[in-house]
Amino acid sequence: MLEIRDTENIRWASDPSRLLPGEEPESLFADDARHWIAVYSELLSFNRQLAEGITVRQEDDLPLMQAHIERMNGRLDYWQDRLDNLT
């Protein structure tokens, strides 16, 4: 049962279509892109620090953290590309 839950959590964490509340990918405003670049940059920094601090007893959580980090990297890349296209 635990493996099924973990698999579902990792699938959810890595879902590239999952957006943060208020995130509008089709925004035509460069300021919106800058805002989301800042948000995802901060989230990535925080999650990387968490992942680095995982102890041996918490190693089972590492795949979930890595899935979150990969998704956030993708969202950050999206907003950086979006800003390039808007400016």
C-alpha cells in the first residue's frame, strides 16, 4: 500500500501541467513572467535546501522531493522562455 501511495505522490509532484494558484501561462505581461520566475526560483532554492538536508531515515522522501524539483525547474524554464518571447 505504501508503494502505491508513494508512486501516486511522485506522479502528482512531477505533473508538468500542475500550476500554482494564480499562475496563468498565457499571460501577455512580462511582469507576470518576471513574478513567476521569482516565485519558482525561490521555491527551487528552498526545496533544494530541503533535499540536501534529508537524513538517512528520510531517504524514502528523496524521490518525492526530486520530482517536485524537476517540475519546478520545468515551470521556471517555461517562464524564462515566456519572458524572452514577451520582451
